[in-house]
Amino acid sequence: VMDAGGQITPGAINLLVQYVGADLWSVATEIDKLTLYAADRQITEVDIKALVGSAQESSIFNLVDAIFERRLKGATEALESLKSGGFSAGYVLSMLARQLRLMIQLKDLKSLGEKDIEIRRRLNLSADFVWRKTQDQAACFSIERFKEIYGKLLETDISIKSGQLDESTAIDLLVAELATQ
């Protein structure tokens, strides 16, 4: 941050590391963006949440893309990136379920003839990137594929909650299975 001509609070440093993880290129990019945004003041946690939070969503989209495109290497890399960023397997599972739910709802609302503006409002997708990415993903796959994935998410959740598998192993197996089906 100092090399970029900025200042940052300790809490903001911790949050930045939590959001971005150990990917130094991403960290450098985020720091450049944050120092420009903060100008002459310290970068705060509020700044991190406002500007870097979408990086989490981007990582989840990368994971979902790789799963749906059946790219095992890309899926495992995206999962490891999320884990190294400090996100738990439970968080990853919940975000996968959330994204799947959004895609199913979007696909359903489109089939009913709803306008994009209404779908966006109903799904609370205000960020343009999230809207576009959700649309792209929903358009590429059938409801049947979504149902298959939902079933696997449910099985994984049950195996974690019943103690059959620990979170990390369960999510690793889920991603491997989904990316190779």
C-alpha cells in the first residue's frame, strides 16, 4: 500500500487478505484500486467491503463456471483459491447453493415472460456484474442439470451435518464430482 502511495488501517489489511487471499497479483490490483479510491485518506474496512467484496462473488462465479463447464482443474483451482482466501467449505457450499438458486429462479422467471428489470428486482441482483454472470450461467444449462446439482449439494450438506464427512473433504468431493459429471 505504501508503495502505491496510500495508507491502510490494520483492520482493512486483515479484511483485504480475507477477501483476496494469497494471490499477489489480485492483491496488487485491489491495492491500486483502493489507493485511487481513498485518495489522501487511509483505506478502511468500509472501503474494502465496498470495492473488494465483489471479488468473492467473482471467485464463486469462477467455481460455478468451471463446474458447469466440467473443467476439473479449473474447479479445484477456484475452490483452493476460495479456501486460501479464508472461506470455509460451509461458506463455499452455501454460495454454490445460492448461485444455483438464483440461476433456477432467473430461468423460471424468464420462461414466464418476466422482463429483465423485474427479474433483477425480484432476485435482488443490483450489481451489473452479478446480473450478467447469473444470466450467462442460467442460459447455458437445463433445469435438469440444475436439479442434479441441487441433489448433490443436498447430499453433501447432509453428509457434513450428520458427521459422515468433514466440511473440507465433503466440498472437495462435491466439486470433483460435479466437475466430472
